[in-house]
Amino acid sequence: MNITIMESEIREEPEIVGKILNNNINVLLKIKSYLEKRYLDGIYISARGTSDNASNLGKYLIESMLGYTVALSAPSLFTIYKTPPSLKNRIVIGVSQSGRGEDVCEVIAQGKKDGALCIAITNDPDSPLAEMSDEVILCWAGEEKSVPATKTYLAEIFNLYLFCAILSDRTDILNLLKNDIPLYIKEVIDKSYGIDVTRFHFMDRCIVIGRGFNYPSAIEFSLKLKETSYIFSESFSSADFLHGPLVLVSPQMPIFIFMPSGPSYKHLKEVIGILEEKNTEVFSFSFERLKEERLNFVLPFKVDEVLSPLLFAPAFQIFANRLAVEKGINPDNPRYLKKVTITR
């Protein structure tokens, strides 16, 4: 059977992170040197869609590793209401695989006006976003032809990990990114083909749960299920889920949950217990065996929770691709969607 473009692009991810390591470290060292000489109030990130989900993870990484307060932008304040906040004494980061999002570019333009250091994370070095930014952190992913973003998402979050590891002098994380993570990503992709998606052939709705560093994983997986299989999928932080959305669970509502090995594990295990008491089918992505194989994908390598999104991403991307194919849907060209969506 011919593989989809989406699948072939997921398979490129180990090579892409290698290119990022070979090409982006010097620009990040330059940014680090700049910040050592400058007072900084915080970091402001602007993005849309999948790039916004990557940026959400970036907020967790930057605040936990660098200690700066991070705000995710409200682009409508810049484009519609014309009441932007002051971006003085901040780094402003625009994240866009195409680099052509007009709203993201407008946030960067305001950052330039306010004297902020403006950084682009993009896949296109010739894009408007790249051209107007002070520094450009490239994704090195090549053209992404499938409409659902996969390899560019992995590239964006890998760049954010590298950004934080270098600026925080976390040589332990930097060494893992250089020496281990590219190999781990390849093994995760290979093993993910063992997931049995046939049991979800008729699934038309579901809930995806994560916590902390993997709340963005839940949001992005939920988006991929929507885009590729037209599933009405909703994502929640496990903490928020217990505050009200718990009433949605039923035996007919599959729930997917990300279970890293780390501080959030105990809480997430308790959530699984609550769900199973209600006869809910729970499928977990985890680093150790939790239940029968058909409802549990165990990743082949265990990493600290902070790094786990790098390994969960290719696993849920392969899952989404294979489920779409199982349902007879072409994930490369979802109905009503196009590769680049221009918003203001």
C-alpha cells in the first residue's frame, strides 16, 4: 500500500532534528550573548494553529528552565482592535511554519516598534516573518506538502528545547538533544506502527487529556484527530477536566491520555482510576506498561517528563495518520482546509 505524504513527512523527523542541531546552535548562542547584556521583562510569543500549540509548550519550557514570564499573544488586539500591549524590554517570538501569517507578522512589527528583540521560528527563510525579525531560527524541514503539520511541529518544539537548553546552560538536556533524542524519535516512529487503530474505526468523538508539559501534546493530538479523521475531539488539562468536563464521560466516549514518568504521573494515574470506575475506555501513551496492550502504547525509551513531548509527538502523529487511512480518509488533503491559512 502506498504511504501517505503525511506519513513520509513524519519519517523525516529524525533527519530534521539533526539539521537543526547542525545549523541553529550558533544563532542561539548569539541570542544568549545578547540577553546577557540586556534587561528583560519577559517573553511574548505569537502563533496560530499547530504553531500555537508548540508555543504553549514553549511557555512551559521557558518559564521552568529560564525563569522568564511568558505571555502567549492575543493577535486580535493588534489586528482588529488596534490596542496592542507594550512590548518594551521583551523578547517577541513569532512562530509560523510558513512565516506568512499576517497577524503574527503584525505582532512582530509592533515588537520592532517598541524596541524588542524579535525572533522568528519558521520553516521559510524568505518569508515576511523571517525578513522582518532580528534573528531567525529555522526549522530545516523542507517543504511540508501534507496539510496537517507534523514535521514542522516537531521542528518547532525541538527548536524551543534547544533555545531553552542553551540559554539556561542546561548541558544535561543539551547533550540528550544532541546524542539521544534523534535516535529515540526514530525508534518511536518505528514502534508506533504496532498500535492497533482498527478498534477506533467508528470513533467520531473523543477526549484527550494531558498535564503540564503534555497539555500541549493533548491539544495538538486533538487537532490532528480533527484534521485527519473529522473526529469531534476535545482536549483538557487533567486538572481542568476534573472541574466540570468529567460529566461528559461515558462508555461510548473514548479517552486518550499522556502518561509521562515524572511529577504528573501520580495525578494522571488517579484520573485513569476515576475514569475506569465509570466504565470509560482509556487509551494511554506511556513509558511503562499500564494495562493490556490494545489500550496502551508504551514508548521504547524512558526520558524525564520535561522531554517527553518530543517522543509523544511522533507517536500520536503516526496514530492520527493510520486512523485516517483506516477510516478511508486521505489525511493529506482534509476537506475545506488548505496548507497556509492567512488570518488577521
